Amino acid sequence: MEHNELKIDVRSEIGRLDAVLLHRPGAEVENMTPRNVQRALYSDILNLSIAQTEYEQLSGVLSKLSRVYEVRDLLVKVLDQWKPRADLIHRICAAEEVLPYIDQLMAMPSSELARVLIEGLPARIDTLTAYLRNEYYALYPLYNFYFTRDAAVTIGNQALICRMANKVRMRESLIMDAIYRYSGAFECSVVDANAEEPDSSEIIMEGGDIIIAREDILIVGNGVRTTPQGIDFIVDRFCCCNPDARMNVIVQQLPSQPESFIHLDMVFTLLDKDKCMIFKPLIMRANQYQTVHIVIEGGKVSSIRPVAGLLPALRSLGMDLKPLVCGGDDDWDQEREQWHSGANFFAFAPGKVITYARNIHTLEELDRSGFEIVKASDFIAGKHQDCISGDGLCAIAIDGSELPRGGGGARCMTMPLSRQKVNW
């Protein structure tokens, strides 16, 4: 074992952040046209230069708070090793039905290969079949990879490699699996849902739906990106593995429309030991979407029952959370700001969070609840450092005109690798 390996350890959503995995959006975001924007799962085409400028605020803040790992750097380390390189390339080419490209990819230098695997590989038009397919890419660009939260999940000392809902994102999971196993950066065990259930199209889960509320409480969204079968897989592999522990899994059903409800963390995120951000119409008002409480005792499921909502279920387990409302008091503002990831917060310590500056009514809600609002540019410049070291509440606001158009916020763009224990 290398001495510089980081031990993966994530047991809450709010513990002080020690390390995080990011992917800076690059040319893959621009390798898109109106014809393939729907395939990319976007609602619009991003302006890359503006998106990168905004992303520099996120990465700049996090680099002052924790150790930052970059996906591309770690991928190069994987590709520098012949067998991991060969295994990854074969998995990708088999999954995307481009096996004739294996030799071309294997011959590339590691840095160039990493670029191609992320930014896309143009197709060879050397046969009539290739010509008539009318596809520019053999390997499509990973337009969504800057949302590092979705392809893998860190739970305790383990990494779950997700089996994602859309085939266009499968390569993200395969790359994350290779990074956790072979980059030499991390010490952890790996559970790869793609390898364990290769033939089950029903077992699907994504990280935006998986929230570690407390060491004994997992909250999982059940919607278009995480199926009941996917949740059963998580329960079996992660919650039933310790016969001496009692685990609680709270399942929240999600609407399939609008597309801004894509994951649980678009309507509910934790801010502090006793505070959360919610989209009120779904989390607090009567609706058709069930909340289900699964109890695991002695290494097996002991009960599955409906409960009266997410917040009451957590309250019954000793987590009495004050809900702050995305968009504030007005229904119109709630819908508008939820659409732009107004409920999607990333906590880097208890009561200390990152969010978008554009959602002004949500920021006003935070201000009324005692949060100091800090511009990301000011924090990076060395101002307001006391908000990090002190006990007060604070929200660091990053610019977000382009990044939210990809369909996510600060939590979506961050994969925590290690957090400190929370003193509950």
C-alpha cells in the first residue's frame, strides 16, 4: 500500500470535508449540437468559457477547504498501467459496441487517451455501414461528467459504482471504477453494480438519489434514475452487511416530471445537524408520492412500512430538522429557483454550505435563518475566513448562469471522499 493513499471515509452529509473528487468541465461540454443535446440529458447548450469561469469558483473554494482530487489526473494514472488500461478500454468498447477501436485506443499516450475517453472519439468513416450510421462520434463526449456525484457513491469505507439510468453515462461509472481500484490514490473496497448485475436492466441507481443522513440513516430517492430494484441492491450490499448494526433506509418517491426533479438532492439536502433545504411542494405538502421506512436489524430487513413524510420519518429517528424553503415563501419563486438547483446544497462542515448566487430568494431564506452569505470570489481572495473557522452559519455563493443549465448544483458537482466525524 502506498503511504499517500487516502482512506475513503464518508458517514454523513455534513461532516467537515477532508477530501473531494472533482471534474472540471472541458471540451466535452462544447462537443454538442442541438441535435444531440437531448442525448446529453441537458435542457440547453452550455457556454464553456463561462461555465469554466464559474466552476473555478467552486474548485477555488474547495481547494481552500480540503484536498482536491481531479478525475482526469487520476485517470491518467490508471492508463499508465498496462493491465488496468486494457481492462478499462475493453469494458468501454464492449459496452458501447466499438470493439474495432480497441487497438487505436491502446496505442494512444495516457494523457491523450484520457482526453479522448472524456471528450469523445470521432468515428472512422471507412465503411459504408459507418457512413450510413451518420454518427460523428464512435465514443460520445461525457457531457455530464462534471456532475461527479452521480457515477459513484462513497458510503463509509466503500465506493459504490453506480449502474446509471442512461447508457450515455455508463462510461463515467466504468472510469470511476478504474480510478477507485487502480489509480493508487485511495484505500477502499469497491462494489461495482455494473459488474455484479450486468444483465439486469432494472437495477439502476445514481448518487444524486443517495444521501447519508447519519451513520445509521440512509435516505434514497426512488424516481427515474434510481429504481426499487436499485435500492434493494444498496440495502443488500451496504445495509445488511453488519449483523450487529441497526440501519434505517428512508425511501422518498419522486415525480418523473419536471426534469428538474431528476434526483432527490434537487428537492432535499442537509445543511446542518438540525437544518435542511427543501422544495416545499414535494417534501411538506400532501401529494401522491410515498415515503417508506425500511429497518434492517441482525443483517436482514425486519420491516418495511409507509410513513407520513420524509421529515417526520427523520424526526422519529432523532433527527429533528428545521426545513428552509428553496425559493422562500412565494410558490412561483420556489418553482423557479428549484429549477436552477436552488435546493441542491453541498455542506463542507455542519452549518457551512456552498450554493448558487443566482437563487436570491433562497439566499434570503438562509439569511433569515442566521446564515452569513459570502461571495465565493471574496472567500477565494482571503476575505471572510472567520466564517469557516468559527461556529457560525455561512453559505458561500458561487456564480451560476451556465453551470445550472446542465441540470445540477454544488452537491451534484462534488464527490466527497473523506469527512470528519460529526458530534451528534
